[in-house]
Amino acid sequence: MDDYKKGLKNNLGIVQEYYTKSIVKTEQQKMLEKLLLKNGNFTKHNEIADIACGGGTLSYHLSEISNKSKFTLIDYMEESIRISKEINKNNEDRFTINQGDIYDLKFNDNTFDFTFCWQTLSWLDNPMDALLELIRITKKGGKVYLSSLFNFNHDVDIYSKVYDYTRDIGDNNKSHMNYNTYSKHTIDKWLRDNVDDFKIHKFETSMPFYYSGKGLGTFTKECKDEMIQISGGMLMSWGILEIEK
């Protein structure tokens, strides 16, 4: 089992709180929707996959702007499935929500028009395998959107192990979580010969984020003309990877 999955299971209370608070649209969600609305196809009848869906809030919001589409949500955790079903209970006719494994998705090749995977890739032990699986289930000409940490300025990957001693996950060094940042060089290597094109859109916000705890929790600091995001002393260089298969 990935350390990411272990971390989620060890911190169910924190995870549930994080999942449910995203019912209020996040700044990343707003940025994603702007990107999607540039693509006129998104508001048509589509088959949409939301992999590692968490509490299902990403699809909850997307279903409002793509109200003719069918949504398939997959997550590893039973608790995530329960929350997703509760949040999306008014769309049961358009939503299918099941437990599954991002490395072994039980779908045929070329099934979905759009595939989403939000805030997951940076935490996985085998990100390339997961990424290729997301591409596999997406139709030729379809698109994959992922939110992750990216190194925009250097051909350098950063693989970090994080022990948060304010949570059970870091108690006595028993378990950790990955916080990995991928360069465009690496993304290109993973995707080469598998997709037609890709772009990485840098997530920038003018809205300050506040956090005063001693553990993981994102807050912003103003640096010249931009807000930089920090969590547990680490730079959080978020971006949205847009892939055209």
C-alpha cells in the first residue's frame, strides 16, 4: 500500500474535514473551470471520470457547468465513497461512485472524454504508473486534468518524505507522506509517445491563505508581485497539468 493511502487511513478525521470543506469552491477549482470553459466541448454530453475523487466536491461543482454529462467517481477509501455519495446525492442519476485503485482502474481503454485527478499525483509512490493509467482510460482526443506540485523554473524533481508530528501520521516516525514536486522535464519523459500534447498551468492566487498551526497547513506569503504558498516550511508550487491524448 502507498504511504499516501496509509496516511489517509491514519488521519480519517482530518481527511473528512478537508473533503467536506471543499464544498465551498476553492481557488484551484475556479481556475480549472476557466480552463474547461475555453474548451466548448466540456458543456456537451460527456463521460467524465474523477479518479481519487476524495469527497467528490470537484465533480459536484463540475456537474453544474456540464449538466448533461455522466460522472464516474473512484477512490481507494470507503470513507471517501461514503462522503462522495452524500455530497452528490441529488445527482444519483448522473453519478456512479465506486471504490477502486488508481493503478488498476477497471475500465476499458478509451472510455472517458475527460479524466480528472486532483491533488493526488504528488503523494503517490508510483506517479508515472498512475498517470499512464489515467491516460489509458481517456479517449483519443480527450483530455486529462491533474492538480499537482510542479517545478516551473528548473529541470529538477524534489522527492520529499514528510513526518507531521502534530498528527498521528508522524507519531514516532511510524509513517510519512510524500510531497513530491515534478519538473516539466520529467512530465515530458513520462508522457512522450503516449499523448499528443500537454501544458502545465501555474496556479497563482492573489487571495491570502491563513494558517497558524505547527504542522502541515497551507498559508501564503507575499513575495514581490506574487503570493507564494507554504506548508510545513515547504514551497507548494501548485499547477494544473492539461493533457491532450
